[in-house]
Amino acid sequence: MLFDTVTIVGVGLIGGSLGLALKAKNAARRIIGVGHRESSMKRALERGAVDETSLNIEEAVGDSDWVILAASVRLIPDHAALAAGGMKPGAILSDVGSTKEGICAELARHGHNGLPVVGMHPLAGSEQRGIEAARASLFESTTCILTPGEGSTDEAVSKVTRAWEAIGATIVVLTPEDHDRLLAGASHLPHVIAGVLLNSLTEDCLSYGGTGLRDTTRIASGNPDLWRDICAANRRHILDAIERFQNEVEVFRQALAAEDDERVRDLLNAAKQRRDNLPAARLRNRE
Amino acid sequence: MLFDTVTIVGVGLIGGSLGLALKAKNAARRIIGVGHRESSMKRALERGAVDETSLNIEEAVGDSDWVILAASVRLIPDHAALAAGGMKPGAILSDVGSTKEGICAELARHGHNGLPVVGMHPLAGSEQRGIEAARASLFESTTCILTPGEGSTDEAVSKVTRAWEAIGATIVVLTPEDHDRLLAGASHLPHVIAGVLLNSLTEDCLSYGGTGLRDTTRIASGNPDLWRDICAANRRHILDAIERFQNEVEVFRQALAAEDDERVRDLLNAAKQRRDNLPAARLRNRE
């Protein structure tokens, strides 16, 4: 057993799936779930994602060997402060936020008090939310990025790595800044663009969308509060990515306007080559 | 039996699926497939998408009650001229091109010689191509747009409508211009943007894309020659759609740069509402 007691704060899609997966692979003996709504706590218990529940972070972390903050990006700094106040020496503090620079800086403040901090970002999930959508297989064949902060130890990174590998993920270690820059392009920009695309269409176009429009805009169904927080937390890198994107739109528009159809073809072909070479493993986790 | 003999010129994904579906629903007794590669003609025969094959359009249309031009947009005008030369009076001339203004004008030139012309655009398909990907169910729960030209007759539109309904599609009748404007937004712009998105990412971002990036860019795998031709054939409407899109990107960029996070949230929420209200029926035809 890798961990005796694990506390998961925020038992939604990611937190709930982590609970189910860690239990299914015997990577944790006992899981305590923390949330602010009794109904979702009850549902997490019923689904077997947690063994016990609590409405109080400080009380729920005292026995834990690993505390995972899995609520929204905006709440993680406050949760980290509460958790750090109640954790035992040597226990590991982690989060699963979609941005890492700001959060890891917050977490590192607590890491200085002898608490190993390991930021995490599993590249899994969907536009669905909540414990209802959680499943033990969510992380199979996915990548999980670890961003160890100043307060990390090799031992903590190693234990966290083994836990993710046990539930099917491959680990990549990045600095928080590299993480945020790479994810701005690979995840946050696509989300913004899917939304902008929908907002730019005239109303009468919408009913003529086939599978192409549906797939291209699927992620725009994500929760707007959560994505506002991600945009705010990763503002600088997302703005860089948007500006590169704007330049590329203009390159295409100019080729089309100039009737340079072979240039249009070359641009489409360059995109096709990139699409065809995207890593394929994660297809298995498509909803 | 709606049609005795149907000739399909171009037996790829759409042409081949039409052959399979019309046979499966007994909407045509005999289907002649025309192509320029003997190997794909042989495969179409083996799969039962056609009963006979030919390499010569004029010879293959003499007995036909319905001729369907299903090759790429660029070839349809030449194919229409060849077909019109061999068709019997009263037979219906159709195409399945993704753009309609230019093609329907070409087809209408032949319609003036007593040939009822009915342009068609089934909103089905995928980034896959060729007879290998064809299936009888491709059009189930999809929309097919008809754009009857000057040379159309009510009887021809009615027969074509019944054939599409027999194979599971719902018919919408539009003018060629409305079709091209609506599809520029609903289909061509998403394709362009998926490609531009990929081209704008730095190389090191690409391996961090999850299901979000994969879904958002799926259609960019489409054939670049085919899409160059669609872009050229619908240039004006696509440029309009790109310019509206550029304005909307700039609206979002300014809100994010100005740290107006509630405006960011409102834009994401407007997109979410539009996404959640897209017509859902066509989901069943997702690849």
C-alpha cells in the first residue's frame, strides 16, 4: 500500500475519480473526502470514492499522508493554508489545479515549514463535472504533469509518481512556468477559441453545424466560472498564445483574400500534418 | 422502388455510402458507379455499394433516372457537362458538393436543356475518405440541404426528397447563396480555425494536448486539396466569417488583457449557452 490515509478536498470529477482509482488499485487504504455540500459528500460515499467525509479541511487532514486539493483553481490557495495548518510532519501536500505558477508559489509558502509540496496536473477530464461523472478509469493512458516546488523532496515526488503510475498515468515533470506556457497553448487557447468561434457565428448558422462544429466546440461547454479562473491565473501565457493565433488567422485570411489557393492548401496541409502526428494514446480516454 | 437506375460519379465516402444506403432501403434497383481508379471501383463492387462500374461518365448515365456527382468540388462542373451529354430526358442531375452557388450555376446551364437539376449537400461525413470508410448508416439522423436550381421541377425535388428521407436524412431547402453563407459559418470557418489553431502552437505544446485539443482540431485532418477547393469556391462568405471571427477574438483578448474577468466569464458563458443548445440529433453520426 503506497499511502495509508489520503484526504481529497473537492470530490468532483477529478477528486472523485482519484478516490475511485486509488481504491481500485490499492494505492491507498483509507480516503477522506472534504466538501462543502453534504449531498455530494453523500454521493461520493455511496459511489465508493471515499471512505469517510468531512466538511472541515483542518480536521480532515490530521491523519493524512497525502492531501490532494481538488477544488477549483480559485479556492486552492485558501484550502492550502487551511490544510497546512492541520497536516502532520512529512505528509505530502498536492493540488490538481489546471494552472501551476501562482498555485505552486502559494503552496511553496507552506512547503517551507517542512511540508513536501508536489503540484500536479492530470491531463484528463471533460466538460462534464461532479461526482456523478467520476470513474476509476479516468486517468488510464493519460499524462499527469508534476511540478515539484521548492518545498518538495525526492521521496515525495517518487511516492506521488508511483501513485499516478498505479492508476494508469504517465508522469512528466516540468517547472510551474513551463507547465503554464505549454498548457496555455495545448489546452487554454483551444478552449478560448472554441468559445470565440461560437460567439462569432450568426444565429442562423448554428442549426447547420454537423459533427465538425460539434467536435470543434465541445470544450466550450465547460464551466464558465472555472475557465474564468484559469484565464485569470494564466493570463500572461494565454495572451501570448492568443496573439500568436491572431497572427496565424491573418496569414490565412490574406492568402484566401489574395486568391493564393496553393498557399491556402499549404497552410491546411501543415495543419493536417500536425493533427495527424498528435500523440494518440489519450484517445482512449475520450468521453 | 423510387429509382430504377442511379449513376454515382465518384464512389468515395459519400458516393459509396449513398450506394450502400439506397440499396439497403430499396430506393434504387441498380446502381452504376463511375470512377477513374479501377482498384476503388473493384472495392465498391465488393462492398455492394454499386452493381456495375464504369470508367466513362457519358456511357454510364444513358439508362439512369438519377445521376449523382460525388467527386470533389473542383471536378463537378466538368463531370456535369459530360453527364448532361449522355443523360436521357427527364432524368435528374444532382451533386453532393460542399459549396453550392458556383456549382448550381454550372448545373443550371445544363438544366436549361430539359434536365431537372437538384443540388444537394448532405451534412454528414468525416475526416476519413474513400470507399473503405463508406457505410449505409452515414446519413441516418443527419440533415441534407437541397438547393433546387432554375432547371428543377417539383417532381424532381419530391423524388430526391423521398430518397434522402428513405435513408434517414431530414431535408432542408435553401437557395444556393443562403447555403454557402450558412455553411461558411457552420462548417468552413470551423475547419479553417482548427487548422489555424494547430499552426499557431509552438512545437513543444503539441505533445501536451489532451482530448480538448484533439476534438477541437479533429476536422483539420481533412484532405487539404479538397478543402483548398471548398475555400476557393466559397471565398467571399468564408472571408466574411473570418472577419467576424477576428473581431470576436479581439473582443476576448481585450477583456483578458484589461483583467476584466467578469467580461471574460460572460463571453465564455455566452459560448457555453450556444454550445449547449446546438441541435443534438447528429451526435449519432459521430465517428
